[in-house]
Amino acid sequence: MRFHLGFLFLALSIPGSAALAADEPPRRKSGLWRIEQTISGKPSPMGVIETCIDEKTDDLMRERASEHEQKCEKAGFTREGDAFRVHSVCKLEHSVATMDGKFTGSFDSAYRSEMHISYAPPMHGVGSADMVMDAKWLGPCKPGQKAGDIVMPGFSGKLGGGQMNMQDLMKMRDAMKKRGAPAE
């Protein structure tokens, strides 16, 4: 199943996204986070992700999520007791994507998100998908890692060994946009 990367990026960045509403979620603790995802009951094709974050990279994610939200008619993030709910309706390619989700847990040790995304009309043959994401703080970033580093199995980025840097990736994406190439 092909899953739209821009929408996945938005989903991944929501824990750090302040732009969604007054009910701002707490910031994630700086350090190394492990993120496991399933999409419609199957492991994500990206595999388990480890990402080294700090306040600056969380702010970058907030900024990028805010830019993506400009494509959305609706984007809301509300607190319900110990949980946070998200709802968005966004234009992606030739479809309208509607996402409803819930985040639970602690953003300084572990959190879980459960999201349902539907596409009208279906996008790349997908009418809807359910995504579950479990994130766990592992401790300080590994020696040699810098904030923004992401490690994904099977990815052979310019840093090699399945590692790339989020800030470098954003610069490449911005350069592609300036040249008129599709960035998502």
C-alpha cells in the first residue's frame, strides 16, 4: 500500500506541533526516540525509526507542520483529559484527506497515537488507512549523533548506513521546490 509521505510527515510531527490550536501538546524530551508504526495493521515500510531530537528540531517540526497545515481547510488539536485529539481536512494531490487521531502517554518518556485517515476520492488506490505509532524515549542521543538525525532501516541517505539528518532533508526538499520538482 502506498501511503502519502506528506501526510505521514504531518502525522509524525503532530506531537511537536504547536500551530494546531490553543491546546498545545507538551514538547518531547530531548534525546533519542524510537518510533514504531503500523499502517492498517501492517508494519510501516519505513520500519522502526530512531530520531535524535532537541528543542530546535521539535521547533523545526512545528514549523513544517504549520506550513503543511496551510493546505488544510481544518486543523485542530484539543486536549481531552490526559489525551490529545487531532482532526484535519487537507487537500493532497487530487484527494481530500481527513485525519482523526488520538495521542496518549507522556511526551517525556513514551506516547502512542492512533489515527484514521480517509481519502476522497481514493489516493493511489487507498480509500482509508489506520496508523498506530508508538514512540519511546531511549535516553541521550548516541555518540556522534546530532539533533535531527534519523535512522531508518533500508535507507541509504547521503550519510550512509540508513541515517539522514532532518534539517538536511528539509534543505533538499526546499531546493527541490525552488526548482519546481515535486517535494512530496
